[in-house]
Amino acid sequence: MENSNGWSILRIADAPIEIEDGDRGKNYPKQADFTLSGYCLFLNAGNVTLDGFRFDDCKFISSEKDNKLRKGKLLREDLVMTTRGTVGNVAYYDESVPYDHIRINSGMVIFRPETDSLLPLFLYQYLRSKAFKDQVHALRTGSAQPQLPIRDINRIEIPLPPLPQQEAIAAILGALDDKIELNRRMNETLEAMARAIFKSWFVDFDPVRAKLDGRHPPGMDADTAALFPDSFEHVDGELVPEGWRPTTLGEEIDFQTGFAFKSKHFSESPPGIRLARGMNVKEGEFFWGNQSRYWPEVTPGIEEYLLQKGDVLIGMDGSKVGKNWVRVRESDLPCLLVQRVARLRQAESIGENFVWLIVSDPEFRFYVDAVKTGTSIPHISGGQIKNYDFIRPPIGENKLFEGFESLVAPLTEQADNNHAESQTLAETRDALLPKLLSGEIRVADAEIIAEGVV
């Protein structure tokens, strides 16, 4: 079969692609085999996302265990797709990935293209396209635990342009991806800068220690330095800056949990108001994609559940409770808060940047681990979130918090601008591919469009 460009349309079973699943035999790693560092990265579902690989939660196996497994090991330029649970996420194992030894788990497959007729970068772009994902969605089975076995993957159709066209398409879309990746790295740096300031001021009390030693706090103007005391005192057995006292999140913020929207009224696409559900709240980022759900309209009684820019959300259930939080951006709105998700909003004292930094701080995660309940589905209550305590300057003295917000807000604003730009780039990328494949636009025209956006 051919498309309007005269390019072949093949089922994956007939395409120049080898598909390999993981080793599911007796040597499949058990929990005791995993370590936090080691010889071979053993992928989990969180490592393969809508946007490619993510390596902030990794598990490894030893070289001895790796050598006992028969299949499922990646080679450079392989592609990985999730096939169980969250089905259809794809990542590309190119030279930028910092691990030389990687294996997939039993809920993934490897695509290994024959590079003399199918370029890995072109295949990667197609596997991320709506055309591919629509076929995945139609073929997957199961509701509680969706899955897509290899026999059904082989039924999916893909286009096979001549190599020069594959190369041109991959280059155009790859340029957009490169800019998205650059923005992501910039945002990591901006976030690290904000975290460093937060830790210095409110965890390590570096400005107080400097003044105690008779030094001016490094890199700080005189007005800001004057907001910090020059000594410590003991409060409830803890050494804290003089005049500072314990408080709790519940005393300092506007707290709310979500509304019990009825799922029978959800829709999977607009129009409507997007819902912030537990499965959308991940580790610092919203996960939308095929988990997006919409409510028909905002009616009297639910206006109070509309989110605002700067709100911080915490998922209250699941294996990663304490890690799953997001800060709401302008591009996420309008959005409604759903039950089992907590919303933290700045009040009169602390600002929105302080809120997200304290919730995303490792100390908050340790606290959640200590107080959460449940084993199969860990849970944290609204009361437990509000009871989280920290040290703050005297009540009524908010100038220090104001100084902190004025210092951190430009970093957050730049990160939000980068994020919004990346969304535009991703939308452009996703719109160009089907038009290129159908012949609606030429490669030369797509190059102009891509250059204009970048």
C-alpha cells in the first residue's frame, strides 16, 4: 500500500524492524537484585515517558545478573516503547544517554530498525506521532492494566519514505526537539538555583552563620542581609535563628482538597475544563497526554476548585506519595482540582515560590514517608500535609519572605517562559509530521516553519 506521496505503508511485521521483548525467565531480577547504582540500568516505567528517557529514579543490576539474562538489552540507536500500564511511551537510546548498559523490563519492547532502509531518528519521530498513538490506543487491551502484546504491535502501520526524505524529516523535527531539550536543561539549572537559595536561607541559615562570624553574607545586598539575625537560640531543643519560631504549612497557606467529580461525565478531549487528577500530578510536572480528562463547564458550587497560577498540588495516594507534586503554570489553566489531590496556595505570609520549594524539598518527602499510611496504596491526609512544620521569622515580619520571592521569581518566570516555548515547539513538531507524510506540505516549507518557531 502507498500514501499520496507514493511512499510505502507497511505493517510493522513487514517493515525493516526487529522487535525484541525482555527476558521473562527464571533469571528475571527480583527486588533484592536491584541497587541504586551499578553496572546495568534496568528500566522501570518511570524511565520511559512521553518526552523520552527520564533518569531521576533508577535501579541497577550487577554485571553477573546482567550476563544471566538472554534478551532485552539495548544497543545504541534502539528505541524503547512501554507496553503495559502506560502504553505507548517511547524513548531513543542515542549517544546522549549516559548509560552504556541498559535492559528493558517485562512491560516494554525494543524496536531495532535496519538502518540501511529505516533511519532510527525518523522511526522515533513517527512512534511519537498522533498517527502511531491512535493505532496503539485502538489496539491496546485491558482497562485496569492496559497492555499491547507484540502480536498487536505487528499490526500497526508505518510509512517508509525513501532515505533522503526520512533524513530531511528527522532533521527538521530533530531541530525542534533539540530546542525543547535545551529549554529543559535550562529549567533544571534555574530550578537548582532557586533550590540553592531556599536551602541557604531557610535550611542551613547561611546568612545568619555569616553574620555570627562577623562576615557579610556573600552575594547579598545590605538591605537583605539586615533581615537576618546575627545569632542563634535554642527553641524546643533545636538551634534556630534568634527570633524565629516553628510553624506549620496549615498555619501559613490556603489549603484545599479537590471535588468528587463524577467520572461518567468526563470526556477525553475538549471542549471542557481540564481536570487535575491524581494520575496527572507527577514529579514536578503535569502528565497529561492520554490521561487528560475534561469537565463540561464550571457551574455554581465548583468555582472554588478552579486552580490559579502558582498553586502547588500534591498527589495524596500512590507509591510515590510525597514525590508527586506540581506547580501550576499559566499554560495549565483553566483547570479544576479533583479529590485525592491537595492544593496549597500562598496566603498572607509566605509566597508561591516558597510553597513549591518547601513541598519539593527532600525533607518534606522524608516526612511523608514517616507519616503515610497504607501499604498497597500509600496515602497521606490533608491534616498530615498541614501539620508539616518548619522554622520561620517572627510573625508579622514578612519582608524576608518578600525578599526571597523577589530573588526567586525571575528564575521561575524564565522557567515558565521556557516551558511555554517548548509546548509551542512540541505542537509545531506534532503538526508538521502528518503533513509531511501526507504530502500536504513540502520538506522545504517545513524547514521554513521550523526555523521560524525556533
